[in-house]
Amino acid sequence: MIEKYEKIIGEDELYGLVKIAEKLKDFSILHVNSTRAGGGVAEILNRMVPLMRDLGLNVDWKVIRGDNEFFRVTKSFHNSLQNGYGELPPNAFETYEKWQEINASEIPLDYDIIMIHDPQPLGLIKFRKKGKWIFRCHIDISNSYAPV
């Protein structure tokens, strides 16, 4: 599948990807986000994870769980991180922490590299077991509300 991209990116770029992948082949890699479909991150991961596997990488993708209140809280966090002020629901941080603990008990966090996509699963870092953690924020947080 990855060879199809040679027409778009060129032989040198494809070769570069293969060489980088060779350096990562012995690592276990996990992507974590909050939705399987219906958002930009899910669209990226739906395409990126199979490409990474095609390059021979040991890659998994897990989606966190949450109830309506959790997603209402994380939506308020999202807005607060982008607009510089916060209108948070009551007990926002408690709700967020509760679901981080639940998800940490259900998602294996013993990978060599864990990529956390956006703030919803970011609290999982408290449950780090090993490895390198990378936070990939897909929103503009240059004017964020400090408490969040």
C-alpha cells in the first residue's frame, strides 16, 4: 500500500520513510484519542495507522471511553484552550480525572511510545508505566485558559 504514495511524494521521500521506519521497528507504538470516527484526528489515524503498519511498525490505536458529562467537560476544555477563558461545568476536573482513571484501567499503557492526540486522553499520563509519551495537540492553544 505504501508504494502507491511514491507517485505523490517521490522515490526519495518514500525511501526516507522506509529508513525511519527501520529505526522504529523494534518499538511498540500506541495512538490514543477520543473518537474512532467523525473528527479530524480519527480521519488522520484511520489512514496513518495502516500506513505505519505497512511500513512494518508495531502500531495500535485505542479510543478512550467517556459518558456525556465527560465529553461536555472536554468540549469546555477544548473551547477554553482555544479562546483564553473558561466556562467549565461544575466538577469539571473531577469528571475528567474519573474518566482518566477508568480509561487507564482499560487501555494498556505499557508501550514504548504513546502518542496522545488532543486533551481528552491527556490525563492518562498520570498512569504512565514506561516509554516515551508524545502529546499531539490538533487545536490552537496559543491563547489558552491557564487553569485548563
